[in-house]
Amino acid sequence: MSLQITNQADYALRAMLYLARLGYGKRAPSNVIAEEMSMSRIFLSRINTQLVNARLITTWRGAHGGVSLTRPPSEISVYDVLTAVDGPIRLVGCIEDPDCCPFSNTCPLRIFWVQTEHVLTSQLKSTSLQDLIADENAEGAEFLNALRKLPQQIE
């Protein structure tokens, strides 16, 4: 077992960063985002539905259709995106339901996982899409190299 985010969450974050780089109020076609971010258009379409339901993006159909952020990138956190597509963040079941484990009341691991989940959640909530964009040019941000191309947008 590994502790990692899902492909769905990874794709959602990449798509949201693409839109954040465009800027608030700008839109891009989903097929262009999928191509630029090397992801399946069908998978992105499913992700977009979840992001719309979470009120993080708006979509338009037709020749001049596309998707755009519903608010500025500084107001959308990594936590918002991850929980929109994957649901609540839970490292272990006993955090939400202590009764699921007979050792929950006395287990030092439960306390550790509660604290770890809190630290992780705080970091995700305090990091906005704008923060990630600002980090693109900072040293050590190699993982964002795929996003360095200027995104296309609909005029």
C-alpha cells in the first residue's frame, strides 16, 4: 500500500492549475486542457462534472464553449480541489469513527494519525492555486514543468 493521491485528484489539480494560469474569467476548451496536460478527455469530462458540482468551475457548451474558474485562483485551495473529486481526507478509519477499532481509546497510533491528518489538511487548505502558480518559477518547482507552456484560451 502506498499513501498517494489518486489519478483523478492529480488530473483535477493539473486542469485547475491550467485554468489558474489563464486567469480568473478566462476560459479554455476541455479538449485543449486534456491535450496540453496529457490526460484523457473523457476522464477530464468526468472530473469537470465533479468540479462544477463543487462550484469550482463553470462550463459552457458550443463552438465558443469551455471551462473557467468560478473565483480567483487565490481563493481556491488544493484542499478544495482534492475533496471535490475524492471526498474527505481520512488517513485511517478510526479518525472519523473511533468505534471501528477496539483499541481506539488507548492507541498511540490514533493520536499520531489525528495529528498527521490535521497537519496535512492545514497545508492543503493554506495552499491556493495562486500559490502554486507563483512557485512555478521558484527553485525546486520542477514538478510543475509540464505546466510551463502558455495555455490556450477562448477569446
